[in-house]
Amino acid sequence: MNQREKGEHFLALHEGEPFVIPNPWDAGSARMMEALGFKALTTTSSGFAFTLGKLDTAATLEEVVEHVRLMSAATSLPVAVDLENGYGDAGAAITRVAEAGAVGGSIEDYDPDGGLLSLDAAVARVSAAVDAARALDFPFVLVARAENHLHGVDDLDDTIERLLAYEAAGADVLYAPGLRSIDQIRAICSAVSRPVNVLGHAGFVLSEVFDAGAQRVSVGGALTWVGVAAAAAAAEAVRDGDLSVLTARVPLADWLR
């Protein structure tokens, strides 16, 4: 598919059956997830930062753009991007990753240096991203994130107020990462009219998340850490003299054909 076709396909996914959109951390994992049958991909800021030897939020926009370019070239699937706080200019960030091949992206209402934005400032950020997305000549799915529950603000009413404001500003998908209960998901999905993304974790059952109204489920950096934990455990065994752990075989020829 060319970029327009990828954008149209990605947009159509949000109008069909609920789906899982996993978060590869590099081109190889993107190819693997495509081979495993997923329909679209979205990047992980923390997982990508790890590949650079950095902590989450430390990757630069230039590094993210090059990451998107590699990911988009590696897979035929639509690729969306975690754009964190927009790197100081949410509209410009959308334009840059779109030029690199992305057909979707998320913008959050948080800055590491300043905490959660005021609602007015957050809406202005989302509006700038929406304007940039609409200026493109192909569909670009813009996700607006309310970060309350990742930063100790368990105020569901405020989360819903923020998501409704982002919906009014033109966001295509709404997202409040850090939810811990199905009731929270159901309340959000009942309050808004745009598709809702939910951050999946081991405390949820996928069918229950979809039954509560979510359109899609992503996993953030979790798949990265599953892989890193397995590699670290094996490396520790090798360090301590046990080579018996080096038995894993994967179907690379199938994944990367």
C-alpha cells in the first residue's frame, strides 16, 4: 500500500471491529508483528528510547523521525507514532512524522518539566496537531491523550472532561492511559463519541475491554520489556556459566521474507 492507502486502511480499522495495535520497538519487531497477523502498528516511546540507550522522553524528534522512516519502510502495515508532548510544536511534529511515512500519531497533555497542562493549553496543543493532520493529503489518525492516571491524578471526571474537549478540538481517537478498571473504561466510552484506545496490561481481559466499548488496545512498552527481561535472564545465566539457556529458535525466514 502507498501512504494514502495505508491512511485509508488505518482510518477504516477504527470504524470496524475492535482490534489490538501492538507497539514494536524497531524494524525487526515491526516485521515480526506484521507476520504474526496484526493489522496496524504504533510505536512505543519508552521502547524506542531503550534501543538508543536512553530513558523514556529522552529521544529527540530527529531520532523519532528516523525511527518512523525505518519502521514505515520495513512493514506494509499502517504505522502510528507516540509523539509524547509534541517536542515543543505538536503541529510540526505531526508534519515531520507524516513526511517519514506515518499515518497516525498521539499527542499527550503532559510535559515532564511542567506536569499536566491546563485544559486550555492542552486543547491548544491538540488543536495544533489536528490542524497539521488535516493539512495532509492523506488520512492521518490523530490520537489525543489525557495523562491523568499515569501521573497520580485519579479524577475520572476530569479525565472525561479533557477527552471531551479533545474530541471537540477534532481528535480522531481518545486515550487515557493508566486506567485500572473495566468500569473506568466503560464510563469513558459511554461519555465520548469518538473511538477509544485503552492501554492493555495483565490486569485486563481483552474481551472485557472490548465489551466495555474500547475500539482498540495498545500495550505501550510492555512487549519491549517482556523481550528485554527474557534476554536479561538468559544473559545473567550465561554470565554465571550456564549456556543451556541458549536454545531459542525463531522463524526469521518467515517473519522477514
